[in-house]
Amino acid sequence: MLCSAVPLLLLQGCFFFFIPGSVIDRASDSMTGAEGQNCVSVNAKIGDSVRLPNGQMGTIKSLSGETTRCKNPALPIRALVEVTA
């Protein structure tokens, strides 16, 4: 009983805040200027046409470099893609 109460006594007066990952991502984007929600290959260039995950075609408007948001190792670059009609 005493062993479980000691950590609580040591944390008296401490505050913990949970910050969602989406808030941290937005703050990072505003500082770095990164934009886009799509991931493309390292060979992609602005103006290239790419197929989006939903099957539509899009044109790359900007590239923001490698990011941990892109989980597929073949598509490590974050890009802003505009859907083409």
C-alpha cells in the first residue's frame, strides 16, 4: 500500500496535458510551410500527374520533402495534389 502511494505523493502539484498529434502536425506545418496530404515517390516533380488513392487523377502543385506521415517507403515525399477533371 505504501509503495503505491509514494509515486502519487511525489507528483503532487504536477500537471499533465494531452496534446493531440493533429495539433502538433498543424503547428509544425505552419512553421515549416509544408502542405499537402498525399505521398509521392522521390522522382515526382511539380506538374506531374499522379493517381490518387481514390482512383482520381491529380496534378502535383507542391512538394514538401520526406515526412514520417508517409508510411509507404516507396512514397516518402509529402505533396499537395490538385484533382484534375
